[in-house]
Amino acid sequence: MPSRKIFISIAGNIGSGKSSLTRLLAERFKWIPYYESVADNPYLSDFYADMTRWSFNLQIYFLAHRFNVHKEIVERPNSVIQDRSIYEDVEIFAKNLHKLGRMSDRDYTTYSNLFAEMTSYLRPPDLLVYLRADVATLVKQIKARGREFEKDLDIEYLTELNNSYDEWIKSYGFGRVLTIDTNELDFVHTDRDFDHIITTIEKDLLLDLRLFT
């Protein structure tokens, strides 16, 4: 791994394994992990019960949390790995809530304008790792982790998110992107699969000479 500071974000749909990979990579390389705010999120349970009512509140909470985290990551000298990037909030989640009629035009415009203003001050990650998985794989992994507020997650919503991720990643222009298909991987329980991901990330970082200057 390069000796200079590295900033990597792990992107992916609900249930794609972002938190697990963040933890494993942090342990392997002694990076500082930053996790998505889930357990202490005051809106998440209400949102899954009534998306239309709570969509704007939830997105504003995530935006504020991830902005503060991103700013802290950029300012600290240590190498960092982040569970979900701030860019996914507007490009995936808010956009889909609006598309599905669960966020009003007014709220979506207000949120998008605020997002654009806040993120203009941020330096993007050196590498975005996108964990891609089919909806069937996502559902299986969501059920396996057994979070109460996710037990009735709308499949249509999950499918729309997956479609948006595939479209967004094609046009991502803030830096390097590495897509890893995880449908046939079990990197949490299988060393060979985890080593495959390690090798893939290392090769991608070696291609970016900026990390060695």
C-alpha cells in the first residue's frame, strides 16, 4: 500500500456488505474506519414505516452527518476507509425517493440545492469502491443481519436503488471508481474471497500514480 494518506469510500446498496468490508479493510491495513450512522439514527425506523412523511427529515440527517464525517476525514492525517460516500445521498437515495413520489418537488429541490452547496467545499475520495449485487443477493443479506426496521423493506424501492447505482457509477466523475461484483463472493467468511478484493483494490491503487507523489 502507498505510504501517503489514502481516503477510500465504499459505495453500494442496502445489504451489499459495505460495513463489513469497511471493518475488514480497516483491520487489515490499520486504517481509520468511518461507519454510516444507523444504530443512533433517530429517523430510520419512522422512515421505513412511512417513507413519504419522513424522507426529507432522514435525508437532511444523513447529509449533516456525512458532511461532518467527510470534513473530518479530509482534515485528519491518517488513512481512512468510509462506509458509504456523501455523494450517494443525493444521486441515489433522495433522487429515488423523489422519483417514487415519496419526496415532494419542493423538498427535493431544497435538499439538492443544499447538498450542492455543502459538497462544493469537500475533497472527494481517492478511490470509490462500488460493491455491486443483484436484488436477490441483497435481500438474502438483509434478512441474515436481522435488523427489525428492515424486515418489511419494499422490494420495489430496493430494485430502484440498484438501478440508480448502476447508472450513477457510469457517470461518477469525482475520482477513480472500482466496481466489484459480490454476487458470488463471501468476503466475510471466506479468506480467498476477501484476498481477491484486497488484490483488486491494491492493483487499482497502484494504477493511480497520484498516491505516490
